[in-house]
Amino acid sequence: MDVTMFLFLITLTVHFSASHVTSSENDDWQTTMEARLSILERNLQQYMKINDQLLEENQALKKLVGDNNRKYTEFSLKMKSLERTISGIQNNRKNVQIRPQTTDLPKSVNNNQNGLQTELNINRTRNNGIDQQFTTNVTKEPRKRIVPPTPDSATENIAFHAYLSTDTASGLRQHHTLIFDTVKVNKGQGYHKDDGIFILPRSGVYVFAWTVAVQTSGWASVEIVVNGQIAGSTFADGDGTSWAEGAGFIIVEGKVGDHVYLRMHENGNGVVSSNGRARTSFSGWRLF
């Protein structure tokens, strides 16, 4: 029941009751009822003001909850990225092998009662027509040196290409991460199709490219996030008669462990398409 109807019922009750009393009684009763009605109006206005304040606070709380959910998603992605980076470092340490190698020294080995000896001819000079030969018998042990492991070719060449195997759900929400589940190239094993994140295996300058396809009645705005910061975006909008496709391209300099992924810049309309007609894809490679 709204305020107008409430006041109308009270006024109607007052007039109806007034018709059954005498004139003097009616004046006193009407004065009393009008005073009470005035009090009720003031109380009602106060309640309405409190109700408006509660509505504003409710909207503020909803916004706060939404911001916290987005921050939680960001923190979860960063946590997964750090866990994979640590796991990769631990695996690399396990695979490193120290391979000692013995250097070859010119020597003549004689086995006798004194053990292993090496006879070195140090010098041969002539003095006053007399040949002087100096020989030194020194016991030697093979020297060892550490040979670094051969670099893994998988980390030398870094490139990946992946795309969506099918259309997404309709109306993806803002900051929804696109997960490209079909991986065609993944040199260096930097792309992870379980959450759609590419983690830099090596520091350097990288190129990233992506495409976004939508159908005739849909549109989508997609942004690329590099280590938690928005680095670029693209937009595709179907005009009602044909499909549309947007493409993005950036060059960034990053460090080992930085993470890169694509997400919705804002709420989308319709589905993000990916089939034989047009693919929504994500690619990247290390320049140097």
C-alpha cells in the first residue's frame, strides 16, 4: 500500500466517524484526529527517509561485494600463476645435472712400488758443452671441471596458438576470463589451457595477437591483461545482417613468471563465437 492510499483511508475514516457525532463533539474529535494524523504523517516521512537511506546502503554493499569478488578472482589467478612458476623452477632444479669431465694431460705413467707417478720432462739445456737434463717426478690426480648442462631447446623457442573449440555461453559478464581449450602450438609450455593463462617462461620482448568473433545480433569487448594490468582491447559488433570479428595486436616486454590472459572488458551481448566460420583465438611468441 503506497502513502497516498494510506492517507486517503485515514481521511475517509475521519469523515465517516465525524458524521455520527454531535457538532461540538465532532470539532473536538476532528481536532484530535487531525493532530494524530499530522503526527502519523511526520512519522511516515521519517520512515520513508530511513528506507531511502537503507536502499542506498544496500546498493553500496552490493557494489562492495562485486568489487571484492573481482579482487578475489584476480588474486586467485595470481596465486595459480605463482604456484606454476615455483613448480617449474623446482622441476628445472631437479633436471640440472653436474657432469664431471676429466681433462687429458700429457703423461707417462709407470707403476712401481711408490705408486702412480707422472714423469715430466721439464727442460733440456746445454751448459759448457754438458747436457743437463732436469726431470721431475710428481704424483698427479685427475682434475675435474663442471660442465654446464646443454640448454633445453623447449625454452629457447617460445610460441603458442590456441582457440575456443565452440561458442561460449550467452551474455558473458565483465572480467570473465576466456579459456582457449584447443591448443595447436605450445613451444616452451607457457600456455595453460586449464585457466587460459600464458606464463612467460623467459624474460624478453613478446608479441601477442587475438581475434574475437560474434554473430549477427551480438557484440563483445575483450581486453588483454599483462601481469595484472590492462595492455590492450578490441571490440566486435554484429550489425544484424552479418557476423563480425575484431582483432588485437600488442608488443610487451616482460619477465619470467609474468602472466597474460584475455577477459571480457564489459558485459557481452549474445555468444562469443568460435567454429569453422570464424575462430576466437589467442596467440603469442617471443621476439628476443
